[in-house]
Amino acid sequence: MAINYTEDIQIEKSKTSKIANVDFNNLAFGRVFSDHMLVCDFKNGEWQNPSIVPYQPVTLEPSAKIFHYGQSIFEGMKAYKDSDNNVFLFRPVDNFNRLNISAKRLAMPELPEACFMNGLKELIKLEKDWIPTSEGSSLYIRPFMFATGQGFHASPANAYKFIIACAPSGSYFSGKVKVLIEEKYSRSANGGVGFAKAGGNYAGQFYPTQLANNRGYQQVIWTDDNTHEYIEEAGAMNIFVRINDTLLTVPTSDRILDGITRKSILTIAEAEGIDVEVRKIKVAELIEASENGSLKELFGAGTAAVVSPISGFGFKGKDYELPELENTYGALLKKRITDIQTNKSDDPYGWRVKVC
Ligand SMILES: *Cc1c(COP(=O)(O)O)cnc(C)c1O
């Protein structure tokens, strides 16, 4: 039978719902999971039809290659509900495309678009009640793929599993974030996998981040692996800098993840008439701008927080403070994006996708 992914997706509903046990007014990020998940297996050289099943453990052989060779990639996106209970996704095809960019780099099979998009929409329709409605909250969606095929031989697996799981999440406020500009460790390298959303990229970030935490910094600003002279990303977020009234970010490359929030910010900032520059940024330029008072804002950009303001940074044993501004670019851009996401404003770019 041909696999076309457009037939009705088989749904096995959970017998009981966990939803009554969830305190929707006190949601942490990614700690409670909704009742169902989408599952799709790759075997015999092709993706099978996806199905929706109760959220449950995955059983794997100890020889599954995910455990040995780390073929594991993921995406992060959100579903939003407006005041009339309409449900929306934000630029979901971009997440789908990026998943396949990651898959290709990790020698994993690319997923058909219909499998991802139809599966996602069916799952979100079913989990509609799990989408929180209070200001800033949303249903965080985690699509991910990993190697289930077996063998200790160091080669790509012949079987994979794709899953989409969901976690209702409250507004993501990390407080004042102080960051350390990294001079020794690297998140990614030329020719490496930095542009892919690969689990291993995160594993490699944890230890340097712990060292920074021990020194009183919440996050690391990654610099280029070759010279450590140029800033690249803020933790697992893209980085933005405001010098005087110009908003700067660095170009994407094979070391830097092509963030959907980053490119949305660039589009909106230009529409707002903000002077935008995409170019390399030296650590020395940041320090000079901090010392002469032209450094106004520094923030990370990513799906979870949209914009995460940075209050100061450390470099070579010295700390630099950012000024406390009102009416920041960061706050304005965050509002513009979340207004589009939650259907509070027009969407001139066609980014919002109505699910139900
Ligand atoms: C996911 C991610 C981002 C942000 O991407 P968004 O699409 O905006 O969520 C930035 N940097 C890294 C390293 C990431 O993994």
C-alpha cells in the first residue's frame, strides 16, 4: 500500500486525561507533557504512516544507535490560542525545513512535508485544551528524530523514529541574565554541525555553561572557534546588539543556527524603520561600545523566550553593565512578534497558520 500521509491519521486516544492535575497558572517550561504524541517510524527505506498515541515511554534496544553515535535532532515551536479559542502555529514550515536540513547533516532520512505538517496539525487539534491562554503562555511543541536501528558498527542507522510531544508552558521570564563571553570552549566549528539542531550541540555546551554558572554568569556568549574574537550566539539563542540606534546581528553560517525568531526580528525591525545591520561583531567592538556608552542593548532571540534581555557581560575577568533603558528595541520587537503569534495584530508576512 502506498504511503501518502494524507489519509486520516490513526488516533489512539488516552483513556484518561492528565489535564485536571495541571496548574495552568504555574507552568514551568517543558516540565509537564500533554496527553498524546505523534509517532512515525522509518524502516525498510521509507517513512511509514504516522499515528497519534497516548504520551508514553519509548522502548529501545541497548544497541540502538542513538545511544552510541548520537544521531538525534529536534525542533522547537509553539501553538497559541487567541481570545476566541482559535489555534495558530508560527512559521511551521520553517521548522519542517530546518528539521530536514539537520537530518541531512546527520545522515538521517528527511521527513516528507505532509507527514510533518498533517501530523502536527492533527496532534495540535487533539491537544487544543492543553494550550494555555494567559499572557505569554503557549503550548511548546517538540518535534524530534533519533536513530532506533541497531548495531555497534559506527555507521548511520537503518531505522529512525520521529515524535512530536507537547508541553504547556508559561511565560518564559529568565530574570536578569548575566553572560560570560567564552574565550576557550566552542559551541561549533567550521564544517561542523553548528547550523543543525542536533542534540550533541547541546551536550557540548553544558560543561562550559556550568563553568560560567560557577562564576556567577547564567549563560555563555559563544565566540568563533578559530580566534574567539567574534561573538556568535547567546547560549542556545541568536544574539542581537544595539549600538546607539542600530540593531546588529551576526550572519548565519555553518557555525550559527538559522533561527526563525532571528529572521522574524530582522524583518520586523526593518518594517519599524530601525536601522539594521547583519555583519560580524568583534568582542572588542562590544567592549569599546560599552566603555563609550553607545552599547544600549544586548539580547538573545529564540522561540522559548522570543527575546531574552542581557543585563551585563564578563570578559577577561572584567564585568560590563548594560544601561537600564525604557522602550527597548527588545521589548518592542517581542511585542510585535507575540502580537502576530497570538492573533492580536495583522500578519502582513503570512507567518501565522491557523490550525482550528
Ligand atoms: C533553536 C536555536 C536557536 C533559535 O532558533 P528559533 O528558531 O528562533 O527558536 C538559536 N540558536 C541555537 C543554537 C538553537 O539551537
